[in-house]
Amino acid sequence: MAKVCYSCKKGPAFGNSRSHSMVATKRRFNPNLQKVRIDVGGTPRREYVCTRCLKAGKVLKHV
């Protein structure tokens, strides 16, 4: 399973890491994902949700 936000589908972004001599090597920017229990159609499921969606209240946490 890919590390993608359940709500907004945000996934990793890719770019370059630059050394002092400006040599480029590939790197990966991972989103801040948390595995939380959320209500999906009335049933609790464990899904990866980014912290932006959690803070904004875009998902309903299961109690």
C-alpha cells in the first residue's frame, strides 16, 4: 500500500538534494502521514491521513 493521504490523496514529492558543489542527487519529500482510526461509511478503519487534513477536520476520527 502506498503512503498516500486517504482524504486529499497527497503523496511523496520528488526533487534533488544539492551538495556544496551543486551535485544533484535524487531525494524524496514525504508528507506527514499518521495512521489513525477514522469512520468510513460508519465503520472504523485504520487509514493514513496527513496532519493538515486532521487539523482541518476533513476526516472524522472514530472514538
